[in-house]
Amino acid sequence: MRWWKTVGLAGLVGVAATGVVIAREERRRRAYTPDEVRERLHARLGATPPAPGGEADG
């Protein structure tokens, strides 16, 4: 029954590592100022090709 402890410990380590990665990415994402977010969104919008068929209003 000792191998169950090893499997459980490995699972716990995996969950902890995933939490660390998610927390780090969340911190990095929240570090943007509103102006930086706006600039990035405008840059992404300018890089996308126009939709086929013209405007979406129909």
C-alpha cells in the first residue's frame, strides 16, 4: 500500500504546481494598466483582416 502514498503525493505536487503557474499568469495579466490594455486591443483589431461580406449589420 506504500505506492498509493507515492501516487497521492505526486498528485498533490501536480496540483500545487498548476496553482503556481495559474497564479503567476494571473499576476502578469493584471499588471497591465487600462491604457496598455486598450493599446493592445487596438493593435490586435488592426491586425485582423476584414470579415468577408462587408459589414456585420447586414
